[in-house]
Amino acid sequence: MSSSPKKRNVESKIPNGSTGNGSVMATFSKAFVAEAAWDDKDEFLDVIYWMRQIIGMVLGLIWGLFPLKGIIALVIFFAINCGVIYIYYGIFQKVDDEEYGGPTEILKEGLMTSFSTFVVTWIILYSSLYSDL
């Protein structure tokens, strides 16, 4: 008689209470579906946070490739970043912003972290391409 170990279906618990990668993939897939049902407020805010990080990185790369500098570049970054998020939650997802504490709560979710990502990416790329060593 050979004894083979039985595989157990074990879900790993993440500290915030959600389970394993299935939850992450479900959240990721809901992010691209218009008017998705967001049962958990934190799940929607996580999508907003990570969208902002991607926007910050992409805009930092663009600002670094094209030698943009100064206050105008910063204002354009904030306008694009907040505009994209507003269009996403207000028009694409049609989320009632009052459930999340008003539009300012959604619009400031991850904004400073995104700004940091943007500035670091922008400075590194701009400095490496346009500095005279």
C-alpha cells in the first residue's frame, strides 16, 4: 500500500481579512468593468490607490523623456491625475462619492504617494537624459 500525501485546499489569510490571490484577481477584474459592485469600500479605494501609482509612474516617464520642468509641469500632473480619477469613479464606475466621505476623500486617496512616485521617476529619468556630467 502506497501512501500519497493528500493535497489540502488551504487559503492563506491576509491581515486585512481577504483571502489569497483569488481576491486580488477578482478586484483587478472588477476594476475594468463599468459600474461594478463594490461590496468593500477598501477594495475600491485600493483600486484608486494603485491606479494613481501607475499614473504617477507613467507621467514621470513622459515628463522625463520630454524635458518638462517647472510649476507648469507639476500643475499639469495634478490636473491629469485628479481628472483621470474623477472620470474613473464618477463616469466609468458611477460610484456614489458620499459613501466614501465625499469627492475629496476619493480624490486624495493615494495622491501624495503618487506624487512621490511621479517626482522620483521624473527626476531620475530627466537627470539621466539631460544632465551634463
